Amino acid sequence: MTEPDRIIWRKDLCAALGGVTSETLRRWMKDDKLPKPDVDLSARTRGWKLSTLRKAGLSLVATSLPSPAASSGAQAGR
């Protein structure tokens, strides 16, 4: 059985990329250096499928991401 394609939330992606800010992510999306989010619920609640980030050439180390159980809680403020 394959692992489901996880959603990496904005806050977690910022941390995994070395602590960049949300503004940096916005600029990278504007400059097509980062794909648009797969989940765009609001300006603060955005997420990318892990497969989308990998296709864009980002290699995120699993240890830099929270466990799926830690990310499955309420997403408010992310």
C-alpha cells in the first residue's frame, strides 16, 4: 500500500525551507520559483501536496516535516 500524498501547510513549508517567511513564499510563487498551493482555503491557510513540491524540484527531508499526525489537527492560522 502506498503512502497518501500529504499536504504540507504554509507554516511547515516555511520551517522546512530553513525558516523563510510567508512573504518569501509569496514572492517565490509570484516569480514562479514555487508552484501555487494545491489547497488554498484562505490567505493564511495554504498547502502543497508533497508530490507537487517534489515535481517542482524541492527535496524536503522527512525529518524537517512534522509527522502526519501532528499536522492533522486544526489548521486554523496556518
